[in-house]
Amino acid sequence: MRLEVLSLQNTYSTPVCLALGFFDCMHLGHQSLISHTKMLAERTQSRSCVLTFCNNPYSDLSQNAQLIFSFSERLKLFDSYGLDSVLAFPFDRKIMETEWEEFLKIVFRALPIRGIVCGHDFRFGRRAEGNAAHLTEFCRNKSVVCDVIPPVMQDGERISSTEIRTRLANGDIPGATRMLGHPYFITGEVCRGRGVGKVFGFPTANLACDPDKLLPQKGVYATVTDVAGKQYKSVTNIGDKPTFAQEDVTIETLLSDFEGDLYGKRISVEFVRRLRSIRKFSSPYELQAQILKDADWR
């Protein structure tokens, strides 16, 4: 990964064009901001940069919400879309109570900024009192370019993280993918599970992911799993295991045509579509027959 991660605790000399926003999932609207930021950076002979939180801000906002993509997953996305750097910092009470103008001063002290890009509905600062108009005026006083980007629409609907969350909650993976502009995926470390898949002849990966990760609706999904840069057709179960009287929610991926030991490796599972709901089978062998059908998805 060539992406450079910057901190508000330091000061930097290389000029940047900065995209402002939460960027919790890099959907098509976010990609529009990134694309514009890269063009502005090239025009002003600076590096492209995006501001984002490195933790889950919803906990400090007293909201029980999870992240569509974790910080490490977003870094992977930022890198894939060609950004040069990321200004990352934790959202906490101190930041939440910072007035919008003071917040901008902090950012400008850390970075030599030649241009700023934000969405039309961008809000920031204490009580979200800062907006695109405030930002534009602040930048004008500093002779810094400020471009406000209009919303991105799809089928008459505005692309938003809220709508993507709804689609994931309903198991509508194709709908979420269209708004994201890339697959929804889960990255995590393979941990030890029950070993049942191995008994049935299916290489199985039990995934431990970030606890703040937003998971789609419980069910069985057609997926593609990336192991060390190689893709394998797979089936992923998100939820409990009623056939084995297991009630806790797990992420279990069964890979086709894979040989080797996955324990301790970091893998990425891309979701294609939901195949079915989770149900209790009369025996492990009936479950095995269903898994064979699931694995034959096209």
C-alpha cells in the first residue's frame, strides 16, 4: 500500500488538496469527491488527501450504529482509488465540542492546503453548525480553492450511506453494490471454529472481523474470497448454526478448490448475492447436501 497516513498531531510541509467528509464506505458519491480532489491536486501541483475518522464516531454520538467498512478496510479502498494520503484522527468528545472555525484552524495548521472539496450537505463542528457555506467563506479568506460537489443520483435516488445500510440490512447485496460502485466485503483474520466444514470436505474459514463492522442480514451468501491475492468461489454463512444448536452469530466461509491452512491469515470476502435464509436441518448430512447446492451458485 502506497497510501500515507497523516495525523493531526504533526505538521507537514507537502501541500495537499483535501476532501472533507466521513467517508464511511466510499460509495459513488464519495468517489465523486475523490475524483474531483485528485483533479484539483494535479492542477495545483499538490497531493490528494482525504480526512476521515479512525474510530467509530457513533459511540460518542450516543448512536448504536456500526460502520459499513472498518478503518483498515477504508484505507484499502482509499489506496485502490489512487489517493496519496489520508488525514486520520479519532472522533472524541473534544473534537465533538470544537467550534467549526476552530476545527478548520487545527486542520490548516497541520497541513499546507491548496484546495478543499466537500459535498453539498457537509456538516462539521460543534452541533454540526459548520456547513459548506461556512467552509467556502473560510477558504476564500485564506485564498484557498473550495469546491462544493452536488449529490450523485442513481435511478432518481440520492446515493447515501443510510440507503446502503438499509439495503445491507435487507440482504439486498446487488442494490448495495450498485450504490457503492464496488463490492461490499469483509476483511478479517481466520480463527478456529467447530471444524465441521473440514469433516464434510469443505475448506472452512471462520472470520474474526472488527466488532464495529456492519454485517448484512443473517443468511447464506454467494461470495468470492481473496486469499493472498487469489480469488476463490465461496459460500458464506452469517448468523447462527441451528443444526448444531449454536446460537452465537459467526461469519463462516466455505471455499471451493482451496487447499492449505488458513488459520491466522487475513482474508477478504466479497459478497455477490443472498442465496437463502438460515434454517435448521434434520441432520448434518441434509445440511451437507444443501451446502453442495449452495456452492454451485452461478
